[in-house]
Amino acid sequence: MKRSIRFFMGLSGLLMMSGLLYGQGGVPRYCRTDAGVLGPYPNDGRVKVGDSCYGTKNGKRYEGVAVMSKSGGSGDEDSGDDSAGSTRKGDVPRYCKTDAGVLGPYPNDGRVKVGDSCYGTKNGNRYEGVAVMSKGDN
């Protein structure tokens, strides 16, 4: 009987912890990538909407931007698909042209202008570059 109670208590604790990890309200648990919106992933709160993230699909890693839902909503005014490299009137650069290629999309609150210094990450490495409007800016 004591063993059953210990097992139940352990299982309850595990379920509570998984609820804390996977049931975080108010933090993004998905990653919008060129392969689509991937996730959900655990988030302890350090990753915010629009931060760089990565997800895996069919064993391949994809870089992207953290979003709140599977529909790809990031909680801000930009709900368009930046991965296609489209630009809209009044848009700001969300890509960074580096030696490793054009990386992104990345969040931009408007402070970074086309041609400003930026950096991107690819395969865990940081690359310095200049801000550009789309993936097609080679």
C-alpha cells in the first residue's frame, strides 16, 4: 500500500511539473519556420514572442521565430508570412544578410533600418551582417 501511495505521489508530482513546463500561459511555445509552425515546445519564460528559436521536423533543424500558437500568431500586428520575403508598405527589415546567407526572419520594432548592422544565427553560430527586407536580397 505504501508503495502504491509513493507511486501515485511521484506520478502526481511528475504531472504537475509537466503541466508547468508545457502549460505555460503567456509564453510562446511554437516556432514559425520555413517548414511551418513547429511545436509545442517547453518554455520556462526566457524565450519571448519574436525571439529566435528552432524546431525539428523529420529529423531536420529549422531556424525561426517564437510564436504563441500553431496558427503562427505572434501576438503582434504582423501576422503575414515573412518567410516568403514579402514586403508591405511601412514594413521594416526582418532579415540579416551575412556570410552564411540571408538569415531570419527576426523581430524588429522599427529601430533597425535597412543597411544597419545586425546579426543572425545558423546552426548555433552567430553571423554579423546588414539588415535587409527579404530573403531574396542577395
